[in-house]
Amino acid sequence: MATFFIGIWKVVVFTALFSSLHLFTAMCSEFEVGEDKGWVVPSSKNDQLYNQWASKNRFKVNDTLKFEYKKDSVLVVTEEEYNKCKSSHPISFFNNGDTVYKLDRPGLFYFISGVAGHCERGMKMIIKVLEPENPPPPPPSNNVAAEMASPTAVLLMSLFGVLFM
């Protein structure tokens, strides 16, 4: 009988952990740079196209940027290289035509085209990733069952169970 309850407990813990991981991945978004047009040289009238697009969005840690392009490239560079539109040693370099870049920290990210002349014509972008929000602490509770069902309690109990199996 005890084995039956332990088996059920393992299923409950696994389900709770799997569900909480799903919530973390569902909070991330993928943004298509340039939307329908993709990563292309802007018209001569709009050399701030990508920065205007970026300013209309709110980027969070673990969001991704999708760059679609033909016969071009995407370079992740420093602020200085961004301002010069030139990089001999970019932080990252992509030229596969379909790049997904993960925004892995808060702060500023600088992107330029690696094709000569494209950056100067407006094929560059600054992305600001917001600091993670700290959720407000939950109100104190005297309900032991509610405390036992918290994600932290479930995680601790599952680790405890793994250690003493």
C-alpha cells in the first residue's frame, strides 16, 4: 500500500514540476525583426526603421529575435562598433538567412548588418531588454495545505524524495 502512495506522489511531483517549467517557457516571446519584410536595407527615407520598431516593443530576458534575410548577415556588436557601423571582431556573427537570437540578460544589445554599406543605410538596431520584474511576496498564510502545495515546497519535497529513495 505504501508503494502505491509513493508512486502516486512521484506522479504528482513530476506533474507539478513539469507544469511549472512549461509556465516559464510560455512567458518568453519571439519577435520577428522587420516583421513581414525581414532584415533588409530600409528605404532611404527611413534609416531608423529598426530602432523605431524596437522602441514599440518590450523585450524581456529569454525573449528571442528572429532575423530573416537573404545575402546578408547579422552581427551582435559593442556600442562603439554600432556607432562606427563596423566590427572586425563581433560578439556574434550569423549569415544563415534565418537567425534566432536569444536575449539572455537585461541591458542593451547592438545589431548591425555585416554587408558593407548596409549599416550606414540604416540596417542596425538597438534592443533594450528590461530588468526582470520581482513578483510581490505572497501574503502570509496559516493554511498548511496551501504552503505544502507551493512550487518551492514541491521542489524541496521532490529533491528530498530523490535523496532518500
